[in-house]
Amino acid sequence: MAETLASMRRPKRGRPPRPRESDFVTGEEFEEEEEDFAEAERLAPQRSKRKREASAAAAAAVEDLTLIDIVKHNGRLISHAVKRLLENYESDPKSVLFQILIVLFEACGARHEISAKDLDQADVDDIVFKLVDLSKQGLVDDNYNSKRKDLKNFKENLVSFWDSLVLECQNGPLFDDFLFQKIKDYVVAMSCTPPRVYRQVASLIGLQLVTSFISVAKTLSGQRETTQRQLNAEKKKQSDGPAVESLNKRLSVTHENITYLEELMRKIFGGLFMHRYRDVEPDIRMSCIKSLGIWVVSYPSLFLQDIYLKYLGWTLNDKNAGVRRTSILALQSLYDVDANIPSLGLFTERFYSRMIQLADDIDISVAVSAIGLIKQLLRHQLLSDDDLGPLYDLLIDEPPMIRRAIGELVYDHLIAQNIKTSSGARDGDNESSEVHIGRMLQILREFSDDPVLSSYVIDDIWDDMKAMKDWKSIISMLLDETPLYELTDMDGTNLVRMLRASAKKAVGERIVPATDNRKPFYNKSQKEILENSKSEITNALMKRYPQLLRKYIPDKAKISPLIDMMMLLKLEMYSLKRQEQNFKAAIDLIVDAFFKHGDKDTLRSCIRAIAFCCNNCQADLLHYAENKLKNLEDELVLKVKTAIKEVEAGDDEYSLLVNLKRLHELQLSKPVKNDGLFEDMYRILSHLREMDNEVKSFLLINMYLEVAWCLHAIDVENPSETSIDGLLSKQSSLFEQLYYFLVVLPTCQKEGRSTTVLSCRVCIITAEMWCLFKKSKYSSTRLESLGYLPQLDVVQKFWKLCEQQLNISDETEDEDANEEYIEDTNRDAVMIAAAKLLLADTVSKHSTGVEVFAIVILSVC
């Protein structure tokens, strides 16, 4: 044990262990070891050998190529070329300078004949004038803008060359007050010449020189700080001595080198940047502003001053969108550094209003970038809430990218309220969903009058706001189970709309119109996410959906979006979770809502929801949904028949109107089986001419829909005489009523929207009937008897009524723009119906006379 511990013990410092006999090597063993060493050397890693070979090959290639050829075509050789160039600098600096300047001239594309002697004897201006003359003579190759494949890396290589040159020179020639002073003079002079390519190349080089100088200056600044710390420590030990003297000298030299570099930067800035930032070429202006942004962020000790920052502010007004966006992105990187904010006070005060204006820039990319910049200003509390008023209007702007950017800002600033925290943190995410939902409802109050605008706002913020996907919290708030937030009636409506819109988004449906109208494509993983979302929504609603319907069934503003939720559920889960009773309760309540309401939105939602259940349920639930739909149909027909009798007996027309609307919505989705209902509607239209025009309008549209369904049901190959006779009878009855109104309505003295609606409806149905039964369509078929061609006098009456509707002023039509079914009975619908007649050649164009031409002219207008 003692031996083991002794062998493990660390030997004392300064006392090497006593040599053991085994440590000595005999001659024979030495020869063996030597052979092993030789073998190991032979088998050394091939990689280092390959490196040596590659280095040798690169050196050989550098010897064979000119510097400009390397810059154009062989970027990987630049480092070797620069090192080889500087190896000769100490012995022949003028020759090296000549070679470097030749790279500048040839990069500009000048086919020069300038020699080293010319550069030595002539001044900068004389050489530059010669190069400008070459451009006037057309002796310039534009490598910078060339599309040649072998020059695709030219700009990148050119930047790499000058950066490598500066870095390689940082331990000597960079500070000799000769090499880079001359380079700077030529670069500045070339950047101010008329030829565009000269300015482009010289600007690129000059801007890169400053960037490279900054890299060296930062390294020197680090060394200066280290030296200063060492000096301070040494002074604490002794006030004087060789170490202190050496450190003082090193500190002085480092400081002088930094000052020298900063002076070079100022000269290039004054000689090049101050002229080129307003160059006629947008790409030069863009390069200048991009570089300035890099300089300010990377070297704030020099560039974080108003004398430099003002150029970023001025270019926010540049006429070119790319320059404006570059300036914004530069400012974003600047405001992203917290330490910069105190120095940006005056700049922000001067230019913040322009930054806000750019959020509504004509260029979308500029606007989106500006919104990102505004977020940073808010984070640093450099803007007030009053400044943001115009921005919130962009929530309902057309470009989705702008709306999305504003939505992110609104979420951070108003909902999560974490805009003042660090940019990477989202402290607001830790708050309860109810708090975020409450703040969202405050925003939606501004858009409560228009559900479409509310959908835009929800769409803008949805991606950022997790609370909008917290289905249980939303349902709990709607059922008043959350005392944290008390809903007003308006809030309740907005919350229901939010629930529907958010659920539609979660399952992959659009809630605002798409600009491209293309169906979204989802890959396998995205489809799985959408299916999981649908399952989560179904789980959250399954037991509580009937409670929501029951609570809000009297409220037409809330019940329609709630009923729409049925079409977002996975109905098979009701059977899997044994929740059949909740499904049946929901269907029962939807049917009740159908007979409690008469507005278009609710009726359509009910029909869609029940039809969805009939198409997507299985087994018993399918049977239950189909029975409910059949019972609804039977009950509705009975209600319409009863209402007709009541009106004929002198009762109020309201019940008839509401049930006709319900019948209309039902017939839009499916044929309604009835016994004599068409005849009842014909009878009341014929006998009670003084009925309200809206009632007449819905009687006509329901009669038309039944005719259309009857035609659809006929077996074209083997039609029965009974079905054809029945259809001919209904066709004749409907034409009789339509033609009556074609005669009466043009001379009707009764004014009002209801008369206009009836007139539009008559025009549209008449045109549809003529197209539906166009004579040429049925000629030489078994349904030939159904073909119909209107008489000339009837057609003329039709055009007259159409022309009356098209002459209605925009102001008159806009007065009742909020009425239901307005889109079905406006001038556009009449114009489309009339145009269909002409395009389908349903009526003779020669028989319509002047009215046809009038209708065509109006349609073009």
C-alpha cells in the first residue's frame, strides 16, 4: 500500500526522480527506437502533408497570376498573394504600392498603360484624369456590373483583398504614413469621378477600408486597455523602473496608432462618404448607408455622434425604397444596443416623426422594417402612446406583411405590455390568459361595428397571442365562470367572434381574404398540427357547447358565430368519448335557433351546421342529424303554408316574410319537398297585389328556386311526362308573375328601397329563367318542350326595367347598404344578369334596340 501511494505522490519541485536502471537505453534498443521513429515519421498524418502541398501549390499559382486575375477568378489565393506582396514591401515599397494601385485601376476596368514611373512622377489628379479619359474613349471593362459567370465572386473577392491587405499590414506598413495615405488619396479621387463604374468600385473599396480600419482599431483598443491595466498594477508595485517605462512606451505607441487610424477614417468619410451617400446611383447610396450603420455599431467611440448619425436620418427620405430600408435596418441595429440609447436622444427627437411615417410607406418592405424600428423605440420608451394613433389604422391595411408587423407591435405594446423589457424577453406571456383576452377585447371595441375589420385585427395578432388559443379560458369567460373579467354585451359579441376566428385559424382556415386566392398547401407535419388543434377545440367544447348555445340563443349577434363552431369540430370524437347526448343537445339547439331567428347570417349558419353533421357523422349520430333536418324541412313548409293562410285572412305579413327567408336559405342548399307550396305562393302573389314588396320578392325567389330544383331532378335520358308537365306548369306560372311586374314596376310611383329590391329581383330572376330555359339548349332533345324564347315586347320591357335600376345613384343605393341581401339585389347583380343574356345569346340582340346599347355602355362604365 505504501509503495502504491509513493508511486502516486507528485515529486517535489526541483528534485527530479532518481533515474532507474530501466530508464537507460542500450545501443541495440536505441537503434530499434530510431527505426520506430523513422517509421512513425513516414506514417505521419497525411493531412499536414496535404496542407504543405496545398500551400506550395498556392504559392506557385500566385507566381503565375497577376493580382487582378486572382481577385477576379481565384479568391482562395488572395491571402497568399497579399502575404507575398508584403514580403517585398520593406525592400521596395514603391513597387508594392504600384502593384496595389494597379489592382484598384484594373478593378475599375480601366485598360491603362500606366507604369510605376508615371505613378512616381505624376500627382494623383493627373493619373485620375488619364483614367477618366480612358472611360470617355470606351476603354473600360465593367467588371463590377458584369453578369459573366466567371465574375460572379468579383465583388466579394475585391472586398476580401482590401480587408486582407489592411489586416496583414497592421503590424507595420499600415502606420508608415506612406502606403495607405497614397491608397486613400487614389480611392477618394476615383470615387469622385464621372464614370459610374469608377465610383462604384472606389466606393466599395473605400467603405471596406474604413470597416477594416475599425477592426484593427478595436484590436488596438483592447491592447491599450490591457496595457493600461498592467501599467496601473505595475505602478502600485513601483513608481518607476524599466517595466513601467516599457509599458508607458507601448501605451503611447498604441494610442498613436489608434489616433492615426481614426484620422484615416475621418478623411475617407469626408472625402468619399459625404459625397457618395447622395450619389445618383441608388446602389452606391445604399452601400454608404449600410457601411455607416456597421461603423456606428462596431466603433461607437468615434461614430456614435450626431455629425455622423444625421446621415442615417436624412436618408430616411431617400426617393429609393432600398436606400430607405437600408437606413432603417442600420438604425434597428443601432437601437438594439442598450448602451447606445443615451447618445441617441437628440437624433431620436429630430427624426422620430419620420420613422413613424415610414410605417405607412408605399413600399411594403420599408413599411415592415419601419414598424420593427418603432417597436425598438417603444421598448426604450422613446415614443408616447399618442404617437402611435396612426399606426393602429394599419391593422386593417391590405398588405398582409404590414398587418402582421403591426399586429406584433400591438401585442407586445398593448396586450403583453412587455415592450419596455428586453427584446428577447416576453414577460407578458406569464400573465393569465384572461388578462390578455381582456386587453384584446378593449382593442376590438374600436371595431365592434364591423365584424370584418375585427377579423383582420384578430388575424394580425393571432400568431403572437397564445391566449387566443386557450379555448378553455375563452369558454369559461363566455359562461361567466371567470370573475376576473366582467364582460359587457359588446365584449361578449367580440369574444364569440374571437373564438370562432381563432378556431378557424387553428384548423387552417382563412379568416380574411387572401390576396392570391390560392388554396393553402400543408405538408404532413402541418396537417398533423391542424388535426391536433381540431381535437383540442373539440375536447374543450364537447361538454360545454350546448351550454354556450343555450345561453346565447336569443342573441343574433352571438349565436351565428357560435353555431359556425360546429363545422370546426371532429364529430367522431362525440362517439369515442361517449358524448352522444351533448351532440344531440347541440343539434336540437341549432334547430331551435333556426326557428327563433330570421336574419341571413343565423339562418345560413344553422343550415351549414346541420348539413355538415349530415355529411360527417356516423351511425346513430348521422341518423339523428338527418332526422332533424327532415323534421326542420317539414315544420318549415307547414309554417309557410300557415303564414300564407293567415295573410290571406288579413293578418300581419311578418310571419310570412320570416318563414320565406328561412325557406329561401334552405332551398339554396337542397330541394324542399312540399305538397302544393308553389301553388300557394302563386295564389297569394296573384290575389294580394298590395303586399309588402319584400314579401313579393321572397315569394318570387322561392318560386324560382323550386323551378330550378324541379329541372335539376328531371331524368334527361328518360324524362317522365308527369315531371315535364309539372315543370311546364310552374314555369308558366312564374313567367306570368314576372311579366306582370315587368309591366307594373317601371310605372310604379311608390318610392323606397323595397320597390328597388323587388325591381332588381324581377330583373335577375327573369334573366336567370330565360337562360335556364334557353330554347336552343333543348332543341332536338327529349326536353324540347321546356325550351322558351321570350316575345319582343317582353324583352323591351325587361331592358327598360334594367335601365331604371342601373340609373339609380350611388348615394341612393348606399343609404341602405347595411340591409340584408343587398349584395343579391344591387345594380351589379342586375348588370351581371343582363350581360349573361347577351353573352349566352339567349335573346336576339337585334330585337332589343337602343336599350341593348345603353345597357352595354352602362356596364362598361
